[in-house]
Amino acid sequence: MISELYIVYSGRCLDCGSSHEVAESAESRLAATALIARLSAANLDAGPKVIGALVGTARGGEPVILVALSGAARPDLPIAFVPGLRAHAATAAAEAEALRRISALDTALGAVRASLLQLDGDNLRHAMAARASTRLAESARRRADRHQERSMHSRPGGGPPNEDALRLLDDDARLERQRLRDETRRDKEELEQLERSESQLNATRLALLSERRQVSAALMTQIFEAYRLRSLGGRVASIKDALSSTGYERAVPTGTGDCAAPRLVAEAGRLGLARVSLSEVWWAPGDDRHGRPVGPCADRCQPLMGFLLCPAGGPSESHVA
């Protein structure tokens, strides 16, 4: 059941120094409810998403109802949704090139990960540790055996020491110490080679990841520049400039500008509508949220409201078409 508490969309615009708001109304709620019925009749099977309706008055005084979906456009539906805010054609070539580079980087990253798996560093270290432990245990056993034999040959039967046997035991001890040093050195060299290989591969992996992030960030900057938001007063701005006019200083989240409310307000600004009211509800058949009113999302929509709802007209230096 739809709540009777109306949601208010509001925000402060630093350009004009004022706070602005647009509230829901009975008419916008009714239009949102009608949109649910139309989407049901059109068999929209998309997962949970926000849909919206805006009611306003045209310059000639006639009422206007606008409807919008969040997310990707649905030209297959027999409903005249307001258009998205992004000029896809402006970034198509950049997107294709970025996706090509990201695909190549992902392939290179996959090869690096495969090489790291092939090195099997953890198991090799465990094997080295096990070998070292076995060597030490065997050396201790042999040392104990030599000690026992040395005692036997020092005064055999109470007589003089068996010098030849004692020399052989000393030679055996020297050879064993040398063997232990050689095996320990070989393990150390193998470990150092492993660590060099891991270090080189990890450096390559980090460089590839850094490049991938840079490619993605550069693409997102171009994509956000391709959005054009129009305020109720008719000013046009990119997402970055619109957020700047509201004092937003954090990184722009992916999906900003793709919700229903910014699309509806921007279209109302393009048409010059007055006495605007706006409602958004959940489209989520089979879910408790279905039909429930929802306000602007805190991360993506709310920061834009100060610019979008500003009635001041005319472009500023930072807001150009």
C-alpha cells in the first residue's frame, strides 16, 4: 500500500546561494501508479529498479506527465520514456578502444596469474622447509651415531684409541658438514630465484592493474563529460560541473545520472515545465518493495538536486551546453 507521506526532493545550489525543493503530489503518485500498471501490461521482466513520473504544467497551461526508468533504455517497450542524459555516440569510439585495452590487460593479467600459480611458491617453500627439517634430523641422528662410535674407538677394550677409526669418523663429520652447507646453499639460491621471479611477476601484475585502473578512470571521465543535465531553470552542465555547483567533492559514483529523477527533472527543464511534482517507486514484482515510494538515492541522485532543481536561468561559466 502506498504511503501518504510525500517525499521531498531538495538540494542547495552554490551558484545562486539558495536551497530548492520539489515535492511529491497526489497527481505524481497517481502517475507513478499508472506507470506500474502500464509496465505490468507490457510484461517488463527487468529486475528491481526505480521508475518515476513527473507532473508539470507546460507554458501554454496544459498538464504534462513524464515517465522514466532508471538504468538502461528500453526502446522495446511501448511507453514514451524520457531519454537518458548521456550522449552515447560521443563516447562510443573511446569506449570501444578502452574495452579493447582492458581486454588486452585482462589477458596479460591472466598470464601473470598463471605464471604465479605455476611457480607454486607456497608449496615450494613448504617443501624446502620439510627438506631442511629432514636434513637436520638426519644430521642429528648421524652425529649421535658418530658420538657413540667415537666412544667405542677411543679406548676399545680398555686399550689404546683406534686412530684409523677415529680419523674416518672425523672425515665423515667433515663431509657431512660440507654436504649440509652445499644443500643449504642450493636451497637458499632456489629460494632467492623464486623470490626474484615472484617479485618480477607481482611488479608486472601491479603495473597492469594500475594501467587498467587508469584506462577505466579515463573512460569514466569521458563518459561523465558526455552527460548533459538541464536544470529547471534551463542551465546545462556536465555531471562534474553540476556536482561542483552543489559543493560535492567526492569521487563520482558509477551510475550517477542514470536514475529516474535526474532524467525527469532534466526533461522538465528542457520543456520549461512549471509547478512540477515528482514521484519515484520501486518496480520489483514479487518483492515487498514493489510499488513502494522511494526518494533520491543518497550517493547518485541527491548530490545533483541542488543544480537540477535550481530555477535560475542562463548558463554560467561552469555550466555550458
